[in-house]
Amino acid sequence: MFLHNKRLQYTVRVAQPNPGLANLLLEQFGGAQGELAAAGRYFTQALAEEDPGRKDLLMSIATEELSHLEIVGSIIVMLNKGAKGQLAEGVEEEGELYRAINGAGNDSHITSLLYGAGAPLTNSAGVPWSAAYIDTIGEPTADMRSNIAAESRAKIVYERLMNVTDDPGVKEALGFLMTREIAHQLSFEKALHAIQPNFPQGKLPGMPEFTNTYFNMSGEPNVRGPWNQGDQWEYVENPQPAVDGGDGTASVALSAKDQELLEQLKLRTQSDPDSDPITGADLGSGMVQGKDE
């Protein structure tokens, strides 16, 4: 059960309207790394979680992400306050109004016109939010790693947003949201490593002859490091197909009837390598059998 508290988790203070910045902030409202995607990801994981501790963790963070969505949305609306009235009442000349809502030359005029200077569930390019942003797989050791990566990406986006504004109140609120991404990442890290063992993900082990093998697939020079050298690794300098010792071809066991039908298909559709047919391209270009008419 959810109850809405009318006060934000963090106070929003916007110095002055800025539709261009509002548009950029949509990335954290309806974008792939945004708060709605995070809330949806953790909420769906929590519903299916069997471990009571992880279930509580996921539901708590999912709920907090919804509060962050409210913060981001509130900032967006505050930054669009001037444009909202200008668009609704049409008090400025058309050119001046366009320049006012166009901000720093981004698409804020589009989102302002389409959504009334509100906070639409789109990213900064106007692409609608998608459930495809929620990448839950239903295996805790995989989902926790995905959550850690998601929090890391969101933290970077907040950093970049902080770098493009000099509004102290907005910057402070974004700093709070960025910091909470760090806190959530730490919680997910602890939850992951509270599961032992947690690697490899799932139940089945890998094939031992390939688990600790590094294939040099990028040619020379190949930089060596802890990712491909040391006692853990078998380094294969020039891997050649097929690494399983077979001939590298694909095969399937067919019944006699299927084999007969495939042979008929092969004969019916075979190409004549000695032919030089006249094509539509030849006719259209005035060429016949590769020669000028």
C-alpha cells in the first residue's frame, strides 16, 4: 500500500525558469537511466523475490525512486513555469516566445508545445518512456549486478546535468539525487555479496575447458593485463575455428524424406555460374550482356 506525502523528500529551490534545462532533466524523468525506470525495475524484482531481506530492500528503494521521480518532475515543472504561462496566454511576439522556450537550442520548444510545459514521460529527445528499460531477469545474482550498473549510470547522468547548470538550488537537489544513487549502489553491492557463492550467475557451472580461457580475437598488438594474463587464464594467441576440435561446420541429422526434399529444393534453385543473364539493371542502363547497344 502506498500513501502520498505532499512534501518532497528533498526541497526544490529553482532560481529562475529555464526550459532548456528542464528538457535535459527529462532524461532522468522518462529516460532509460531515469527514476521511473529504476522504480519499475526494483518494484518488479521485489514482487518476485523469495528472500525477505532482499524483498524489503528492493521495495524500499523502489519507493524511494518514486519519490525521486517526484523531485525531478517538480524541478522540470518549476523550470518550465515561465514558458507555461507564455504559451497558454500568448503574451509575447511569436519570435520572442520561440526564443524564450527554445533555451539553449535543444528540443524544449517541442516538449513545451506538446505537453504544455509539464513533465512528460519522455527522455530529453522526446522519446516516450518504455518498459524495455526494465531489464529484470529473475535471478538475484544477475539482477543485483544489473541494479549496480543502473545506479552507476544514473549517477553519471546526474553529474553531467550538474555540470550544465549554475542554478544553485537545482544543482543542490541534483547532488542529493546523485548521492542517493551511490547509497543504493552500496546496498545492492552488499545484497549481492551476501549471496555466497554469487558467481557465475545461476545454477549451472561453465564448461571447464573454456571458463578460464582468453581468446585473442582482436589481432595485434594485444594489450595484456589481469583480464587475460596470470595463473587464472589460459591465453590463446591465435584461436582458429573450431576451438572444440571439430571442423567448424554446422550439421543436422535429417530423415531420408527431409533429405530428399532438400535435395529437390537445391536442384530447383541452383544457380548457373556460367550464365550472364540480362537483368533489369542492364536494360535500364542501355547495356545488354555487359556491352553497349
